[in-house]
Amino acid sequence: MKAAVTVFVTLVALAAAKVTVKQDDHDHGEMDWWEGGVFYQIYPRSFKDSNGDGVGDIQGIAEKLDHLVDLGITGVWFSPLFKSPMKDFGYDIQDFRSVDPIFGSMEDLDALIKKAKELGIKVILDFVPNHTSDQHEWFVEAVKGNPEYRDYYVWKDGSDDNKPPNNWQSVFHTDAWTKLPSQTQYYLHQFDAGQPDLNYHNEKVQAEMTEMMEFWFEKEVDGFRIDAINHAFEDQSYADEVLLDPTRPLFYENMHHNLTMNLDESYDLIYDWRTMFDQWSAKSTSTKLMMTEAYANVEQTMRWYGDGERKGAHIPFNFAMINRVTNASNADQLKEIIDEWMDNMPAGANANWVLGNHDRPRIASRFGRERAASFAVLEMTLPGIAVVYYGEEIGMEDYRDISFEDTQDPQAKNTNAEIYQLYTRDPVRTPFQWDDTAYAGFTTETSDKPWLPVHTNYKELNLAAQKSNPKSMYNLYKNLIALRKTHTFMHGEFASKSLINNVFGYTRTLADHTSYAVVVNLNSAEVQLNIKNLHEAADKLKVVLSTPESKFVTGEEIANVESLVLSSYDAVVFEVISGSAVVTGSLALLLAAVLRALFQ
């Protein structure tokens, strides 16, 4: 009995000395509402139509906000809802202070904002500062010759041979200059001819656009996603831009856009606006969030965060996974792309990860359904902010069978039937697939047709079907978003490795908290993996979640960590159990046995 008591006392001492692994404490301080959040982009025309006219609207969005609550979304970002002739489907704004009637009324939007806030969802509006619609009252006055508003836009005389002022091309594959029949000068438009560029060298324009955002802050929106901000200023020399390849024709993708993009003045504009955002944040006691969109290299993109003295965007969108990751990307390349962002961020900044949006092919079409799931695991378990484009959470795919005649996108309509598929964005903007009823539940059965056709796979691929399937893409996203809210994923360290057999892996660790290992198989075949090459202290694993086709089962414990077999395109999140934790568990069992022996 005395020996047994001695053993018992020793075991109790050992158990007491063991540090407990915590998960739900708050010893790292509260994060701001947006940090570590998941933002959901809604393309309003395609989310939900409430009145049967074939176009999504504000009341339709309000009907479906519970879907975002169920997912666990932090904030919703709406593509433009402002009054517009819709030449570029809302990105040509006629009135920044009005809602377009096709979407509803200002009262509808006020009610939507109120409902979202009641549900705990922040509201981000799309702000398009580079240009207005050619039907905006400013441009109408400018065309009339009103000198005040004339200088709100960029006008230039043509060349000596009555051609445009220079060789600048628009993103939409036309000359960037248009001369109206009533005019002697050309106006600049870096996008569609119906989107004349504003002149930001005019301080009145800057003041006007600042007031626009303040108007919406008064209506309690929580921030803005600022569109195409790197186009705001142009070099005032108005010299020709250089061709990347002089042997190839003049077209947008073959030009070095150093005179029309990423100028220093555009960064200064964002820094000025950030000061205004912060003033409103202090006034409302809640951060007013700034997101910026600029397709640029990593050095240019990092400048949107700030210059070391002045702050810029909270979230400069990271398009690396859209622009640089391909089907051919291997583990080394994936590590390089992710680490590059993490290593170049300014101190105290937040990373962000974007897989798709209204301008780029959907992830399930770029990589296939299986890989879409593995990229979801990747995005949601990396540090920082994640952005979900509507439909990604159910694995929606591009609908490429839209004919040239039915094409709506001006970027494609300005080409021809032979090449339009290279430029059309319509396939990524098709209606959300809610269920297997007519038009996938997007609009009423009596509607003539939606503004874009519904993908023909909606009978099988829809939200209603996936909700009842625990192994669906929808439930994967829902579980991932819940997981990323745990302490280690919110505050933990990140360390990545390119493992043998083309597996990308990383750990998320935090002192005294649960540690995780995430592995992504980039191969179309199964591979073997020794998890100790990723986490040396791993003596046992517990499956937290995995992709729908994975053979790993949530809750499964794995003792043999040195010869894991990953299926094709498998992505798995493991809880890592180290030797000390295993010993503690064994001590607990031994302690129970000793207690039984003592008191029998």
C-alpha cells in the first residue's frame, strides 16, 4: 500500500506539472472586427431576384442573408448598387448617392444595411473612383462646355493627323480616347467609352469623391472596396506607352502601363482617404474598413498598406492565387507565392487571400471540383483575411456555353465571335444556384429568363442539395470558417514547407494551445507522407477536417504519423499531438489504474 501511495503522489505531481493545452481563452487580446474575418462578395445582379424581372436585387439579397449567417461570414461586399446606365453593369456610375431602380430603392438598401447589422454582418460597398458614367451630370455639363466640370475629366487635343492624343489603350480593347461628334477634343477612358476618367489632378474632384464616401458613412456602412485605384492618376506628359514586344501589335496586354497605372499620386490619394476613414472610425467607435483593388506586382501592392509614415488600405487585395497559381504549380511554387506575401507585409499588417471574383474564372473551373475543395482548405487556414466570391462555397463553375449573341460583358462584346471567350466575364457571373427548381431558385418560375442563363449543372450542383450532405463543399466551407475562428488560427504562428512528393504543408501553432498541421496534395495520384518532416514533435494526429473525397474521417486518430497516404488532391487539417501530450494521456490511464488498486 505504501509503494502504491508513493506512485500515486508521483503521478499527481507529474500531471500537475504538465501545462494544459488551451483553446478558448482570450489572453492575446481582442482583435478588431475585421481581422481574421471572412468577407463574402455578392454580385447583386446574380444573387437573388425577388420580383421576377430576371435581375437580382436588394430585397432578394435581404431574403438570403441567413445563408451568410449560417456560413459564419464576417462582412458582405456588394458589387455596385448605384444608379447606372449599366454599360458595364454598375461600374459606370451615374449617381454615387442613388440606388439603381433595377436593384430597388434607397429605402430597400437602408433596410438591408439595418438587417445585416442585426444579424452581425458588416456591410462593405463597392466604390468606383476612377471614372463616372458618361451620363453623370458632371460629364453632361463638361460636354456642354461648363468650365468647372470640364476640368473634372481628362480632355486632350488629337495628334496632328487628327488621331487620338497618344497610343494608350483601354482595358476593354479599344483606344483609350474618344472624341464625341460635338467636340474638338478627346476624353480619356481607361475602361469603356461610357466610363470617362476623372481628373484627380483637380482637387475639387478629390473633395467630391471624399464627400461621396462620407455620405455612405452617414448611412452606417462599414467600409468600401475601392475599385481599380491604381488607375486614378495618369502621367501628365501623355507620352506614348512602350510596347512590351515591339514585334507584336498594339493591344492592352502588350503595353507597359507605367504612365497610366500605379503612380505615386494614387498611393497618396489612398493615404489621404485612410485619414478620413480613421476619423469616421473614431466618430462611430467601429473601424471603417478600406479594401483596395489593384492588379500589380508585390512591391506595388505592398505600398497600398502605407508608406511607413502614413497608413493606407487595411486590405490591399492579394491576387497572387488568381494570377500566379495554375494547374501546373507545384509545392515549391505555392510556398514561394504564399511566403512572398507573408514576408513582404509591413509589420502589423494583415494578410489576405482571394481565390476568385467577378472578373476572373471560378476556382472550380480553373482547377476542377476536387482541387477547388483543397484550395478552400488552403485559403481558410492561412493567416489573415479570406474573401469568398458568391458560389465558391458550393463549387459553382463557369458557364462557357453562353453564345456571342447572348454575351453581355462589354469587355467581350468589343471583340468578335472568334475570340470573345478569351475576354468574357459572363461565365463567372451566372445566377446563384439555390436549389433544383426552375432557374435554380434564382428567380420566379414565371420570369421570362434571367439576365444571364443559369448553369445547366444546377440540378445536381445547388445549395439545397449540399446542405443535407455532410461531405459537401458547402459543409466544408462552413466547418472551415468555424475552425479559423479558434484561437490558434486567429493568433497562431505560420510556418510552411514544400514536402517530398509535391505536397505543400504548413503548421499553425500557438504556445499552450492546440497545434495544427495542414497538408495539401498537389498530385492527381496518391502519395506517402511523413508528418514529422513538417512537425517534428508530432507523435500522434487527430483529423480535424478534410476535403469531401478524402478517406480521412473527422475525429479519427492516427498513431503511425510517418507513413500517411494522401489521396489525389487531398487536403487535410490535423491536430498535432506531441509526445508530452501522449504521455499525459497515458499517465491519466495509469493514475486511474492505481486508484482502483488503492481502494479495491
